Amino acid sequence: MIKARIAVFVSGGGTNLQALINSQRKNILNSGEIAAVISNKQDAYALKRAEKANIKSFVVTKKSAGSQEKFETEIIKILSRERIDLIVLAGFMSILSENFTSRYPKRIINVHPSLIPSFCGKGFYGLKVHEAALEKGVKVTGATVHFVNEIPDGGEIILQKAVNVHEGDTAETLQKRVMRLAEWKILPEAVEKVSHEIVLKGRNYGNI
Ligand code: GAR
């Protein structure tokens, strides 16, 4: 069976990467295969998860590349060499330029830990998103999977799931609940959905 080749971009713990690996094992993710993991942090625990699952990984840091442009050029080279069809940003804490995102329309997806358009855009990442939600006093938050375009967290929404805020929540307890009840479910579902569409349309090796 022909599958879409997926590159997962990570920066940290990689629990969303793990959810994708698990969903591949359970055939929830069936139309796509994780072909590569790309990290912009040398010490990301996500790299260990990739190694354990026998997935090729690459580290490209802005510092070693020298500039945003060179950083993205290095990544583009890897994507084309690995014949990647779909890019999944799973806790990737670096904003990609328009030069990069415009090369891959509807071929980059991101998971964000809030119900977009709340608590999103530049500066809203990781725990900061949950801190802002608690500060505002929202009673319902959640997660969103969306296509990536030139506007941070601004692309078309693919899936969303709501999660209740509990009394006494801290950013950490809320983050865990949003991950467990929303992100780890909707990210694999969305990746399967988009991979399936790519396979139906016919793959286009190295030319996503
Ligand atoms: C996740 O909550 C993800 O949604 C968020 O960072 C965490 C990464 O965790 N991403 C963003 O905030 C992107 N704007 P993980 O490394 O364990 O998957």
C-alpha cells in the first residue's frame, strides 16, 4: 500500500510525536508513515522517542545553520532527500518564514494547545497558552490542528476538541489534560485524514 511520507518537526518532550508513533502501531495512522523526525534542539527528548521507534532523525539548529534562511534551506534539503509529502509540527517551537511555508501549501499541519482563535499567534506556545487561558478565566479550552500558512496559527482548521478547565487548575495540570483528552487524539486523526487525501490525489515525491 502506498503511504504518504511524513516528517515530524519537534523541539521538546515529544509526547505528540509519541501519540503519532502509537497510532501508527495501532493502524489509526495507516495512510501515512513517519519517515523522519527533525528537531531544532540537540537535547530534545523527542529524539530518544524517534530512536526507540527506529525512525531516522535529524538535528538542525538555527545557531549551527547561522541564519533563518540557512536553517530553512537545510531543512528543505532533508525534506526533498527523504521524499517527504507531509510536514507535521508537533511541539515545534520555531516560527517558519513565509518563504518556507509558501513552498508547501496544505502540506504542513500544526497542533496548538487552545481553541483557535483564542490564545494563539506569536508568543503563545507551550505552557504560556495555558497560563493565558487561566488568567482570562475561561471555563473551556482545548486543542486545534490546523494547516500552516504565513500567519502564525492562522491557517485553515482541520480538527478541534474542547476540554473543561477545572477549579484549582495550574498551567501544568491543564496542559496535561488538554494533551491527554485532545491533542493526542486529534493530531493522529488529522494526520491520517490529510495523509489519506494525499494518497488519493497521488503522491508527488520530493515535490510537496
Ligand atoms: C504541546 O502542548 C503542543 O500543542 C504545544 O507544545 C506542546 C509540546 O509538547 N505546541 C505549541 O504551543 C505550538 N504553538 P510535546 O513536545 O510533548 O508534544
